[in-house]
Amino acid sequence: MKIRAKKSLGQNFLVDKNILKKISNLVNLEDNIEIVEIGPGSGYLTEYLLKKKPKKIYVIEKDENLVEILSKKFEENIEIINSDILKFVDNKIFKQNTIIFGNLPYNISSQILVKFIINKNDFKFKKLVFMFQKEMADRILAKVNSKNYSRLSILTNWKFDVKKIIDIKSNSFSPKPRVDSTLLTFTPKKIIYKFKNPNNLEIITNIFFNQRRKKIKKPINQIFRGNEKIISKLKLNLDLRPQNVDFDTYFDLTVEFEKLTN
């Protein structure tokens, strides 16, 4: 069956053998690893991952045509799940020794990452190995006071230690996208801020970064109605802008917000 990438699904298949090998080498066999691959396409990376002889490989693929190709190509060597990852809720395949790989469609990459950050389905995993449009990766990696600092920077830093592995040129893909990509790994932090509902961090950062060019006095008043005790407790400088407020302050703001909404 001829493989045709679907624009509607954001399909750009990674075909560069050197990059595929580099990605597969991120698997450490000593850890009795199981692998979940999101959006395997026709299985270019899957082939390299199988060579690492993991305990098990699951692939989650939405495109029924690609499911048929994968089934014929790999037979019983992998377990194929025909599902949309954004709607996938079964956590049985996610364990502490699971590494999750994904060449993520650009149009939904942030949604997929946030799914694993908020993690309503209680997915367990050792590490995420995700590929993003380079511009998106720059926002994920951004630190306070930088132009790329964003909601996604804060959400990601709350849950993960992030490491940049490599930038990947557009000609490593078929069809060739208009932009370059970046491969990142995400390792869950052992200690994180505890929220009653992680969605509240999304709410707080959304309010602030919807007005990222404005001083934080406006969102502070919107959320806390000018509560001087909170402003004093968190030592907030109301003349700062959202990109000048560090990670921990956003986490503290979320905790205070949750106290008010009890």
C-alpha cells in the first residue's frame, strides 16, 4: 500500500537513518524497558526501537491506513492501538519502566504534551522523548525574562526536567515540512509543587499570558481583587510583566488561588 502523508493529521515522517538511530539509542536496555510510540507512521522509528530489544512495544496510531501497514510490516512484534492519543484514556500500557516516543504532529503537539503534564489519566512513565517544531521547543525550554518564556515553559517546568537532544533539519522528513524540528526528553521530577487540581496552574498562566505585554497588576487584581496580604506574602512587584515572573512565583500564585476557591 502506498503511503501518503495526510495534512489533516499533520503527518511528516522522519526518514533520516542517522537521526532515527540516535533517537533509538536513548533506550537503556538495562532498565527492562517497555516502549510506547505515539504516531509511528509507517514504522521508520519502530524498526530501530525493535533492534534495541525492549520488553514490549506498543504503538498508538490514529490513521487506519497506517495501522494496516504496521500490522503487515511488524505482525506480532508490536501491539498496535488504533486510537487518537488526545482521546486515549487506558493507562494499562503506561508503567514506571515505560519510555514514550513521539514525532508529534505540529498542530497538536502542545496539547499532547499538556496531556502528559496534567496527566488526568494517571499515566506512569520513565521518560518522554518528543519531537516538536523548533519554535515550540524553544518556548518549552525558555527561562524567565526571555522572549520565548510562556505558559508552556511554566507548565513543563512544574512537572519535568527537560533536556534538548538535537535540532533536526526539515530535509530529514518526508514530506519535507517548512520548519526545522527539535528533539527533547522529559524526565518526571521527583519533587513537585502539590496542587489540588493541576488545571488551576493552566488557569493562572492563561490569565497572565493572555495579557503578556501588560503589567501583572491587572491579572493580580482580576484573580485576587487586589488582596494586599497575598501581594505582600509573595513579594510581588506589580510593575513586572508576565515574562518577568519566575516559575516558583506562578506555582505559589496557583496555591493561593486554590485557597481562595475552597
